[in-house]
Amino acid sequence: MSQTLFHLAFPVTDIAQTKAYYVEALGCIPGRENPQALILNLYGHQLVAHVTKEPLTRQRTIYPRHFGLIFIQENDWEELLEKAQTKQLLFREVPKNRFVGSPLEHRTFFLEDPFYNLMEFKYYRHPEAIFGNYEYTQIGDRA
């Protein structure tokens, strides 16, 4: 197992609003902070919210840009789903099952933060589908 961590920097327009969403609602652990940036611990991975003065716009669909997590335990996925529902976070796509009955079957939902950043959270029924099952070509919901 790798001992590396994932790092992602993403745009926001307000640090207080970022903390309210990512820390208070989503459950991230806050790290270093200044008026221009905030480090967040999302399940052991480093997110860095950087303030931008550029206008942020909503993506028309969930593709091509989003980030997220793949949960190894289904109950962890369900706990985050319940937290998001309880905190009334904006679901860009409601929870659903993809590729039901196939080796690629997984549960997924998408959240959208106040700055239009999209996050996908998944749980695969068959862990080998995370990186394997090369004989299948389905990826996402695009037609």
C-alpha cells in the first residue's frame, strides 16, 4: 500500500464560507489558514482552497471536471451521504447505483460547493473495478 497522499488545490471566493461548508458541514479538519488560502484534511488527503478574484461559473454538467473519494467500506459512504443530507448540502446528482449487476457496479452521489466545485463520492461493490476490469469500457454516465 502506498504511503502517498493526494493533494488538490481549488478556487473559492471566501475563506469563512469555505470553512462553513468544508469543515462544519462536510467534516473536513482545518489546517493552516490565511486570508488567501485554507488547508483542509478530507479523509487524510490535502485539499487547499485558494481565494480567487476571477469569476467562478457553474459547470453545465458534472463532466469534465470534478474530484472526490472512493470509499472502501460501504458504511463510510453511507455515513457521508447521511451527513450531507442532514446538513442539506446541494446535491448536484442524487445518490444512485451505476452499472447495476455488472462488475463495475458502484454507488455514487455528487455535491456542489458554494463555489461550483463538484465532488463525487463512490463505493464500488467489487473493489477490482476501481483500477481493473479492462474488458469493460463504461466510465461515468456520458452518452
